[in-house]
Amino acid sequence: MERTLLEKRKELELQIQEAQRQMAEVDERLVRIERHAVTAEEGMFSLRSVEPVLVASIREFLPKGGLCLLLDELKRYVRLQGEESDSEMTIVWHRRADCDEEPSDIEVAIPISKSIPNSHKVTIHQLPGVKEVASYIHRCDPYKDNCKASEALRAWIANEGYRLIESIPVREIYLTSDKDIYGQLRMAEAVVPVERI
């Protein structure tokens, strides 16, 4: 009888831990929604800071056309580790090639709620915060190179009396998942580190 009660207690503890993990995921999503609600108006430029975030990521040199495969691999791994893989994703451009056919230094990252094991390709780390960035909310397709957000944002930065900090990579944060609108334009935020001239 005592053994049965101890087993039942352990089972309940595991269920509570799982419920707490799920609540933490929901809380994290709510924070992301609130964070983006302020700047969610399409076509809006703003200055803001970027908080550090725990991510699972893959970084490689590859042409932009390989981005889809890289993201699929990352999403599969994150899902296997019990994390949400259909949340926002971030593309970090460490070095962008002049044309799509040439390899760029690209990192794809997905926010996670807790540390999970690294794999031979996936790295778990804190994507650093940035004190001041110029932000531009727009619609685009991460798998095509017809997005003009970077040009529009760079012009706005210059007009506002700022300059890019070249030593910190540019980020593109996709605010909706592939699952929600695969193959369509999605809300995105271009994030460029800046400093006052």
C-alpha cells in the first residue's frame, strides 16, 4: 500500500513539473507577444533595446537557398528535446554575401524555455542583448531575397542621425511561425544595432 502511494506521489510530481513547464512556455509566449505588441504596427520604425534570450541555433556558411533546410533541421531537434519549435525564429546575419548564390555566414535561432543538450550541429547559448537597435516591422518571406526592409531601415537610421554598429550582426526576427502561414508573407522585425553619430 505504501509503495503504491509513493508511486502515485511520484507520478503526480511529474505531472506537476510538466504543468509548470507548460505554464512557463505560455508565460514566455505572453512576454513575447507583449514585447512585440508595442511595435507590431506594420511599417513602423523605432529605437529600442534587445534583451538577451536563450536559444537553440545552427550557424553555417551557406547560400540563402539553404536557409529552409537549416531551419527544418533546427526545428526537428528542438521538438525532439520537448521544446516549442513553432514559435518565432531569428536569423542572425554574421556576414551576408553580395548575392544569394554565394555563401553567407548565417545563424538560425529559436528561443527555448530551458537549456537542452547541444548536438553536433545545434548549439544552446544566450543570444546577447543589444543596448540600442533600430527596428522596422514589415512583411516578408524569409526564404526569398525580395525584401527591401534593410534598405528602408538603413535610410531611416541615417535620417535619424544614427549609424550601424558593424561589429554586431543584424537580426531578422520572424514573429509568426511557418506552421501558421507557410509560403506566405509574414510579419517580421529587422533589427540593426545602432549608435548616435
